[in-house]
Amino acid sequence: MTFFNNPATESITPPAYSEITDSKFHLELAVNDAGRLIVFHSRPFTKRLSWLEFDMTNSKLDFIMNDGDVRQFGVPVHGDLAKLMQNTYQIMVVQVDEDTMEPEEAVWMPLILHSH
């Protein structure tokens, strides 16, 4: 899935986790023209997402569910996106229709930054 013609876009196909989603899904991390970070995903989570965490040491983005479970998709964040993440406190999370790529739901989520 590619939503922007932007070199600062990461496309990730994480492994399927039956406890997280009903089937394999795609994630894409992008930045819009206003410098806002957006995570696009093609399938719903089976648990409610509460916030995201960015590990500045390993440049990985994790998803924290409402029951405290950490979904470590191992989403790598490289280059300019990693720098931008260090100054961001919210990320828009957008679920898109898998066939049309049209947005179905969008919410702002807190981003917690940490390093080891």
C-alpha cells in the first residue's frame, strides 16, 4: 500500500498474529505535507488501541492495546521519519478499506517516546 508519493514513507507487512487481527494486514507509516505522522492499517485490531510507543534507541514503533498488551510489530522507522518521531506526541491512526484504500476510521493516538 502506498498512500503518498513521499520518500519519507515506510511500508511494512508485519507477520500475522491471530490474537491481534483476524488475518494478515499491512501497515504504512507516512508523514503528510504539514509534518504530521500517520499510521495506515488495512485491517482492524481485535483489541482497542490505546497508544503508540517509539523506542528511540532501536527506532521501532510499538502498539499498546487497552488491556496493556504490547503489539511488537517491529515497525522500523528510518531516516527523516525517525527524526520527526522524536518531536511528535500524537500520531493519526487510519484504518483504510483494503480494496479501495479509502479511509474508514481515523483517530489521534498519543505517542510515548523512550530510549534505553
